[in-house]
Amino acid sequence: MADLSREDQIKKDSQELGRWGYAQQLFRDMGGFSNFAISFSIISIITGAATLYGHGIIYGGPMVYGWGWPIVTFFTLLVVSSMAEIASAFPTAGAMYHWSSVLGGPGWGWFTAWFNFIGQIAVLAGVDYGIALFVVPLLGLPETQTNFLIVYALTLLSHGIFNHYGIRVVAWLNDFSVVYHVLGTVVLVGALLLLAPLKPISFVFKTHWSASSYPFWWAFLIGLLQPQWTLTGYDASAHITEETLDPKRNAPWGMFLAVLISGIIGFIMNLVTTLAIQDLPATAAASNPYLYIFNTALGGLSGTLILWMVSGAMWFCGLSALTSSARMLFAFSRDKGMPGWRALSRISPAHKTPATATWVLVIFAFVTAVYSKTYSAIVSIGVIGLYVSYILPVILGLRARLRGKWKTFGPWNLGRWGMAVNAIAILWVGLISVLFVVPPNQIAGYTFAGLLALLIIYYFAWARKNFKGPAKLAATEEELAAV
């Protein structure tokens, strides 16, 4: 991009998109930092800690934050590297759905899209409902389901309005969110280091403690849901490639750096937070262990102000999650893969945003939270749905490599290490897909079993004959030329 003006880069990117069979409909205005910012904001290390910190403590204890975070970060970097390589080769808003279609055929793409859609809805629900669980006690309101749902609905409404009425504002807010998260983490860590009595560092590496009845090694593995939930959503950088300048470079780097930086900063933040625990059994027994730690370690006005700052970070995370999921739904509907595709693929003429897709997701997310009943179940559905959609194109890409059918890579690629990295990433996703559907999150397993059965029926009844896949797979050369 250094040798091209902004206008020339937009023209070049639009022509590249045309070769995939799509016209430039979305507003292409995001630079590399904005692309990185949306994934970094959705990962939101502060949100992951605030909403699910207690799950890690209850099951794996302090060691989830001593050993668990580095382990999950390492394997997630292998997953995101595998995805980034494919994103560099196929830069469209369809992302994983498009990749699977090109590498394996329309059927694989169709299933990938549906898993990603399910995961996107659950992540949006998990983030915004998590805000409600956090804000209601901060406001001093009774912790009833009615109050949680009211705050949740208002949060979803605010995110829907911003995403409908302006990608420029959303892009600016995502950029600001990076600064907010980094400064927020500094404030969190600094306040605990300066004001709270901390335990020795060995507390997070040697404390074999769990509040569950499972053997510790198994409880520790279940506790890994917390860091894996946090390091999720970075596919957003791929979903906004049609709004990003020079997406073959900026999208893969946005994904990779979002995971790397979040992994490092998140480890430091959670490490210090865990060292600030005053009473481990009491913390695990608290209704919100994260709130409990700050109230007992800091207390007073300083603790309350920091917790409101955390709520702001969570709001930014939800905003970015809706931005990403709306682009995915728009892209899949554009290729006629979703019921009601005509409306869902409609772009607002005034704002150049997928407005209908945005509001449909808001409604689906609200219903998901009501259905799931337990917060960890929402999280498990989100993690598994997204990671299955992440790994399917990686599996298909590895198969295409071994058969010699994928030889043209983008500027971001793994070279001779590609197949080894792909293989380890596949094994890791297989492991977590089993871990996060066992008790206490069996509702996630039942949900996915039911959804998979319905998808298989739907595929053979309709999609197998009628769904043609992305534009380039479904169109003639004349139709591509017309685009």
C-alpha cells in the first residue's frame, strides 16, 4: 500500500474483489490498525476476565491463570496462523465460509457458515449478557432475571444503533477501544500492585486447588474455557476485509497480532488479579468472583471506579462483536445460503451497512440468552461454534495441500511450516470441542447435537441441490465480467 494512493488502493482492492465475483458494496475505509482493532476489541481481555473469571477459579483454581493462559495462547496462535494464511489468499467478507467453499466445495462452505453463525450469535449474547450480569450489581439493583434482561436488551439496542447508522463511527470507536483496553489494563494492574496485598508468585503456579468434585487435572482442563473464551472472535478481521485497505496483508496481520498481544497482556492482567485474591474459597463461592476480588482488595470508591471502567471495555467488545457477525451474515446471505437472504443481504443505501442483518442478530442474541439459562453454556456454545468454523477450512486447506490442489498463497503464509502448524491446530480444536460440552456445560453439547441433526436434514432436503456457494463458484465467466 506504500506505493499507492488511498484512492488507487481502494480501486485495486475493489478490482480484486470483483475477481471473486462481488461488487464493492460496503464502505472500504479501514486501515490496518482498524482491522486489528476490531479483533482486539472482540477478544477484549478485560471482558473475558470480568465475565468468566469465576469459572476458571472454581474448576482449575489459580493455576488456570498461571499455566492455563500460556498454554491456550500458544495453541490459539497456531489456529490463528492457519486461518491468517487462508485469509491472505481469499480476502472476502465471507471469510471461513468462503474459504471452505473454495477449498472443499459449496457443501463444506454451507456447514462452515452455519457453525460460524451459531457461534457469532452466542458470542454476542455472551458478551452483552455478561455486561448485564456485571452492571446490575454495580447499579445496586436487585439481581433478578427481569433486571438482567432489561439491561441486556438496552445494551443490545445501543450496539444495534451504532452498527446501523455508521461504519465510520464504529471504526473510530474500535480504534479508541484499543487505547481504552491497554490503558484500562494498566490501571487494573497498577491499582492492584500499588494498593492490594498480593500473594507470592508461586500461588498461581503451584496451588492445586479446585472447588469442584472432579479430579484436579480434569477440573483444570474444564477451567481452560475461560482463556479460550477470551481468545475468541478474532475472525472479525477476516469478516471486514471488504471494508479494509490492502486486506491480503492487513487482515491476516490483524488476526494474528490481536491474539498475540491479547495473550500477553491478558496473562499479565489475570496473573496480578489472581495474586490479589484474599480468600480463595470465599472468592470461588462469590456470585461474581471478579467483583469480589476488587471489592475485597481495593474496596471503596477506587474499586467501584475501576469496575465501571471494566464495564466500558465490555461495551466496546459487544459493539465489535455485532459488527463482525453482521458482515458474516450479510456475506452468507449474499450467496443465498440463508433463509430470507434477500432482506439479510440488503445494504442500507444511506449508511452502507448491512442494517437488516444487524437487527436480526440483535433479536437472535436476545433469544439465545433467554434459552441458555446458564452463562457458561452460552460461552461454550460460542467457543465451539466459532472454533469448528475456524478449523473446517484449515482441515480442507491441509487436504488440498497434501493433494497438491492449493499452491497459490497470499503474501502472509507459513511456508514449509504450514502443514505441521495446521495439524497441531486441528488436534487442539478437537480437544477443546470435547472439553467444553461435558458437564457442567452439557447443555452446549445437547444444543449442538440437535442443531447438527437439523442442519444435516436441512442440507439434504434443500441446500445440497439449491445452494451453489460463493459467487465465483456459482457464476459463469460472463457473469463475473459483468460484476
